[in-house]
Amino acid sequence: MPGFFFSHNNMTELNGKEDCKLAEGKVHRKKQKAFGTDLKSYLKCMVPHIESGIKTSNSRNVMLSAEEVIQWSQSLEKLLASQSGQGIFREFLKSEFSEENIEFWLACEDYKKTKSDKLHGKAERIYEEFVQSDAIKQINIDYQMREATAKKAQDPTHTSFDEAQKTVYILMERDSYPRFLKSKSYLNLLNQLQTNTSK
């Protein structure tokens, strides 16, 4: 099990920020199943005006609108095209212990924009983190695809992870995405925004 271990002496040497991060990590692990709580905290950061009541959806301060959240239900593609959508969907996947799927998908999107001279390093990192058989955040692909992706990662091009990314996308689209749309967190967020818009 990967993790960070600190001796008692080292703990006293940690500065305030590291102490805070360590404490947050402990709290996060304890509350892994409390998705509603995590999402509410996330939304307070992303949409600070939800709690205080929004009078109109046209306000420049509003980062998230009911229209945008409704669009997320049209397709996984529209959900992932939204920065807020990515964040909220990622929190949902964390609650289901499958956040490696969106993390891999986002890593692949970033990889496609990488300059050719940096491809090798990024390909190696993505392979080690998500693809290899003992990867920390191993994605759910079959043996043949794992082997094929490994070969492509050794001599990387911008399309080295395309097949694996497509497989993971389909998995999210068929499995996690429909559950996300039926989740209390998504429906409550939509209801909250619609209520605030109609005020």
C-alpha cells in the first residue's frame, strides 16, 4: 500500500502547510464515502454564491448556471468539456472508488497537446501510473490492450494512448455517467441552481 510515513521527529519539523495537507489527507480518507459532504465543500469553493442565494443566472459572479448543469445530462462529452463538470464528476467517481478513469482520460487529453520532445517522459509516466499491471491507479482494460499500449508507450506518438482512452471513456459513459445523473448530488445541485435562478 503506497503512502507517506513520518517518524515522530520529522512530524515536528513539518511546516504549517504540510501539516495542513497531511491533516486534510487524513480527513479525506475517513470521509471517503461521505460524497455529499465532499461535494458540498467542493461546490462552496467553485460556486460561492449558491449558499447565499443567486437572484439571476446572468450575474457575472456566478460560475455555474442551471443551463450548464442541464447540458451535462446531454452527453458525457458535454460534462467533460466543462471544468466544473470535470471536478464534480471526479468527486462522484471518488465516492465510487473509480477516479482513476477520469484521471487517466484527463492525462491522455493533456498528453495529446504535449510537444514531441516531451512525449517520451509523459508516456512513461502515464504508463507507470495507469497502465502497467501493478500501477497505483490501474485502469480497467484487458490484457491485450494493456500489452498493445505498453508497446506504443515505448516508442510514443501523440496517439499512443488513444485506444485505451477510448475504452475508459466508453466504460465511464456506460457505467458511471448514468449513475452520476441519477445521484442525489447531481439532482440536488441542479435543483438548487434552478431554484436560485427562478428567485
